[in-house]
Amino acid sequence: MATLDYFAIALQAQVLAEADSGLDGGVFEWIAQSSALSKLVLLILIAFSVLSWAILLQKIWHFRISESQTSSFLEVFRRSKKFSEVQSVCQSLSRSPLVGVFQAGYAELNAQLRQVDGDEQGRPMLRSFDALDRALIRASATEANKLEHRVHLLATTASITPFIGLFGTVMGIVSAFQGIAGTGSTNLTVVAPGIAEALIATAAGLAAAIPAVYFYNHLTNRVKLFLSAMDDFSLEFLSIAERNFT
């Protein structure tokens, strides 16, 4: 019995030694020794990840400025008694989507008021309230497209990178089995490096996809808030125009 225990312990030590020798070097050494296809897969995943983070940081910075300028613009708009006073501050607050909506409405309002005479009290009158409404809707759609620009690339990254990583994993496992077939050995020294190389692709795909999913939802929610603010502002603009020019 003691002899059997001795051989069992010796066998376990041999397996652990093989595992250690097969896994030496770490992730970067596995990548350096990986096949050209595996390196290409990792390069594609890194490119997607860098692109998504660049878009994310740019959008967060842009939205932060837009929110700040939107608050300032609304304060000026509600405090001013004339649209011309609001127009004078639009250039300094151009990052706010409400500025684009206001300028479209203001231009349409001026174009109509120049073409018609006033009422019996000399007050200028709108020629077409529907035309003013359409101008505001078109401007809101234009500003919405600006807000959503490139955000869809985060959704693309989130949906495609796990499959690219899975492709790299499958090909890595195939390569590992080819190595087993070529050497005729199934010990960890032969199997472990190939399996580890294959799983790196899956990990890289998930590392690119998970932040992209989270921040795509985050940015989409912020875009919806901007759209809601533009709708509210358009109604407020129309109400003022209706009270004063109809």
C-alpha cells in the first residue's frame, strides 16, 4: 500500500510539472507564439475596442458640453422678452441641440412675418402656423442625427466582437488538436498552450463587447433625453408664437 501511495504521489507531481512547463511565459508569450490567424483575430478585436472607446469618450465629452449649454440656453430663452435677444447668444451656445431648433424656428418666423401685413392693431401675423411646426420638426430631426452620429458603432462592436473571439477560439482549438495528432501525446505540455491561446481570443472578444454594450445603452438613453428636451422646447416655441403672432 505504501508503494502504491508513493507511485500516486510521484505521478501527480509529474503531471503538475508538465502543467507548469506548458503554461510558463504568461499571456504575452502565448500571443507572441500564436499562429498568424490568432494574431489577426486579436488585432481586429483590439481595433474594435480602441474605436469604441474613442467614440465613447468623444460622445461623453460632447454630451456633457451640450447639457451644460442647453441649461444656459433655456435660462436665456425663458428670461428674454424678444426672440432677437435669444438669437444673439446662439453662437456662444452652439453645442446645444436646442439652438439649432430655435434658429430654424426663428428663421421661419422671420420669413413669414416679412411677407404679411399686421392686423388692425399693427401686430405682425403668422402666415402658416403649420409651416413653422414643420420647420421645428425638421430641425429636431437634424439635431437628433448629430447626437446619434457614430453611436451605432458601439452596437456593432457589442454584437460582432464576441463572434470574432469565438472564431479565434474555435480555430485555436482546432490547431491544438492538430498538435495532439502530430505528436501523439495528450499530456498538458502539448494541450495547455494551444487551449490557452484559443481562450485568449474569447476573453478579448468579451473585453471589447461588454463595455460597448453598457455604454451604448447609456448613450442611447442620453440621446432620448435630448430628444425629449427638443420636443418640449418646440412646443414651448410654438406656444409663444401662437400667443404673439396669430
